Amino acid sequence: MTVTLRDWQARVQPLVLADWAPGLPGKLVVACTGSGKTIFGLDTVLKAAGPEGRIVWLAHRQELLDAPLADVRALWPEIAGDCGIVQGNRDRSHKRIVFASIQTLRTEKRRAKLLRHGHPAVVVVDEAHHSVAGTYDKVIRALLGPDTLVLGLTATPDRSGDGPSLSQHWQIAAQYGIVDAVQDGVLLPPYLAIDKVPNLDLEAVGGRKDYDDGQLGRALLKASIVEHTVAALSRTYEAERLPLKDDRRQLTCRGRAGFVFTATVEQAELTAEALRADGWKARAAHGELTSTERRRLTKAFEAGAIDVLCNPAIFTEGTNLPRASFVCLARPTRSWSLAIQCVGRGLRLVNGKPETEGLVLDLGGAMGQHSLLGAPVLIDTGCTVHEDGRHRYIEDGAGGGRCDCGKKVSCLANRGPHVYRAGEIHCRKCGREKCPESPTGDHLWIPQGPFASSCAFCPAKSTNPLAGLVNERPDYQREAVNWRPVLGMPGVYGVQLGEVGACFNVQAGADLWRPYWVPKDCSRLVPLTDRPVSPLHSRMVTDDVARRVAAVNGTRGGVPDGARWLQQRRERLDLPRMADAVGLLQEIAA
């Protein structure tokens, strides 16, 4: 059976199939939640493998294995008999097309049984942002034969941590973002309403990459998050369209179906109980339920017997419940990936769906930290000196650490940011003192215009030069602290991002810009959008690069210390070394 691809899928597929070299790094397709990654991946690898080639599709959750198998049965029934699942007691390792659990294949015995039937022609890694974890890496490499092609699929190519980077496994072949999907009518436009729970104290909440769920759950319950959630779901809000905030609508969750994302199982259970008392058809779903119980709940949701599924972020990756048209973030998160995955659950567009938009109700402030616009760039988080990709930090004399590759961390004891607890003014890990004049020990940042802040208590200042290509006012004027012109390149503005390279914006018209990224080795010029876009769009895409750079360098809410605006001197970025990239920029600007 021939499957009719969406326009974006038909446009991207040749980019994957052309010049596809075996092994790692593989080709990575970044496509937003709900855009059809699974169908795209299946159609692409079936063409690449041919009628006889073996395919192994790797994932880390049962839902991510069952869903593609169901798609094959629905769209390619003639090959459904060639498919099987390898997970736990399910063992169809002899099938030509195998949907396999990473956890099951971590054992050598199960891998050997699978490989007894030959190396796969293609390995697919679903939710590929997990792929550099130790178990994933071991399984992927064990499956590779001399001619095995590797394809990765993800909506969030973001991994900030202290291990190997995604760029060691992948090269981005194409990206299809939320803005594109909304413009093409593939997704509902998201509208954001913010109603933060008052009196939420996160001071005592620990966690390295994100908040500790247990501690966060206790803080949320102390702030009466359950009562606040119930009240918020019945209110009407003036919601702004994301990501550009270029439209407003009066919207409410009442009359819609959707998800409430919580920090803990307890919060999910209490919220569902309180919503039922308020007239909602609500249930809690979480990992403590059996897979059969969770499937029963999702089927009831799809049938209309349940309107709200409260869950501690289990309905993020791989969840396809298009009836949902609202998501309530009843928790904060530092994780961009988690925030984006949650938002995508309420934007799926299906025939007969009455809503013309998706409503995102933010109760924890998560969307104040994250943008829906992502740049198609893999920021190198791994060590480029040590073969295993892991950093070795040495004391830098100021309480922080520096690796041989140049990466710094502000707190050597924590191998990342400082950790402050309630009532203390020193970092729990290394002892560094907080703001010396604040009664709480925290800096209180007061905006000083759109690009900088100063502490209300001490002389400390914080600048955010990547806050904008232009002001958001309709009558914007370009500002001196904004993008700096690059000498000899009219219409080209740049910012240096330290070890990550640099970003450029090239003026493409009176109100159109095109953002680009150049890696530190100056090897290529990477467009960050597939067409000229508005100044605000261009700004937000580049902000995403800066956000990830900041995360990699252990800073929060700002750019890394090494990021400096390009001045009128070429040596700041060693522009003469950029050769072809600079030539292309000059050609584009002209």
C-alpha cells in the first residue's frame, strides 16, 4: 500500500535518503509533537531497507512500541505479519521488522537472539534525545553492522548534561517546527494563559537538571496547588497565541478535554479527586498503575467518558490522544524538553475536533522560562578531549572548575550550578555566599530596559544581550546594545557564543531576517529557519541557541560568561578563518 505523505514529510524524506552513510553519526529528523514523526519514520525506513531488509525500531516505553506497530497494521497491512515486538515476555526477534525495548536489549542474551537473524539494514531510535545515555549507546552500537543505516526521531533535540553530546550520535537532516506546523494546518495554534499559584516557595527544592519531583510536589501542595488548579480550570482567560504573542482570545478549559501535568502521583490523585467533586470527569494516571489500567483510562478518555487525565508527566513522549485541546502545567520545570512535550499534547488536529486552538494553562511559571521555537542545532555538551565524552574538572581557584576542553562549571562540588537551601546564604555543595545584601540571600533582579537587570540589594548586574534582535514594540528601533554589525558585511549582525561558535542574523528585507549558526570550527553555515522570518521570530530562534549554551555552561536564565557581542574587530571571532561561511554570508547580504 502506498501512503500519501504530508507536504513536509515529502519535502524532508529525500534529505534523509540522499547520501545516507552507514553507522554513527546517523541522520536526525526533528519534528514537533503531533506532526507525524512516526508515519514519516516508518515510510522512510521501509524505503531505505527495501522489501527484504531488516528494521529494528528502538524505544524506551511500551506505548512507543505499540504505536508504530499499530500504524503498520493500519497503513501497511500487507507487511503486518513481518512485524513483532521484543519487550519483556514478548519476543518476536525473528521478525523482519522488530519494535524493541531498550531495557530488554540491554542484556547480551536478548541482543544475541535478535542478531542471530542478521544485522538490521536500518536502526531507528525513537525519542532520540535519550540516545547518548549509556544503555542506549551500548544497544545501538551492538546492533550496527557494516552497512546499517541509523535514523533518529525527536521533537526536542536538547540534552544539557555532563556526558556525551547528541552531536556524537547525530547530524540533523531536517527540522519541522511548531510555527511551520501551525501555518500548514497540521497543528492547532497554541494560546497561553498564565495563572501562577501564589506563595509557591521553591527555595528549598533541590534538583540538578530539573526540580526534584518529591520536593517539588511537597512545595506545590503546601502552596495549595490542588485548590488553585480546580479554580483555574473553570476561569476564563485572555490567552496569547504562542510563540510570537501576536493574537489574543478569551478561552477557558471548561467544555474541553485535556491533561493536568503534576509533579507527583499524590498531586495527580488529589487533583483528580478535587476535580471530580467540582463536576469534572477526571482520573489520575501514573506509573504505579498497570499498563492495562493505563490503557483502560486512555480508551475512556478517547471515548469521552473521561475529560481530564491528571498525571505526573507520563503522557508526554509517544502519547497520541488527539481529543485533548488543553494542557494545564500544574508544576514548574527547568526542562525545556518536558515543557515542550507537555504543550504538544493539546495541539493535535483531527477531523471533527471542534476547537480551533489549543489552550495552555500555566500554573507554575514554566512557560515564562521556555519558548516553543527551537533552533536546529545540536549544542555540544560532551567533552571534546576525553574519548568517553565526559568532563574532568580541575579547581579553577574561584570555587568552580574547568575541564581540559574548556568547559567551566560555577560549582565544582556540584559539577554544575550552586545549590542554595532555605535559610542559608552559602551553597550547600561548595559554600559560596549568595547576595550579601538581600534579606533572603537571593538577588532580586529588576529589569532595566529590555536587555539588562540589576539587583535591588547589591551592585550586581545581569545583562541579556540575546533578549532581542529588536524590541517587541511595534515602533521598534534598533538599539546599541543589540546585535552588532559585522565589519564589511552590510546587513549582517552577529553574536559570539564562546565554545559553541557564533550566531548571525542577515537582513533579508525591511522586516525580514534570516538567522544562521556557525560552529566554532567554522566548517559550515547552518540556517536556523527555512525562510526569512519576522525580527521577533528570528530573535526567539537565536535565543534558543543561547538558552542551550547557557545550560551547557551551568548558568541559568542567561548567556555563558564567554558570550560577547561581536565588535568592530574581526579577531573577536577570527572571521578570516571562516572562509566559505563568511563568503556565503557576504553573498546573502549582498
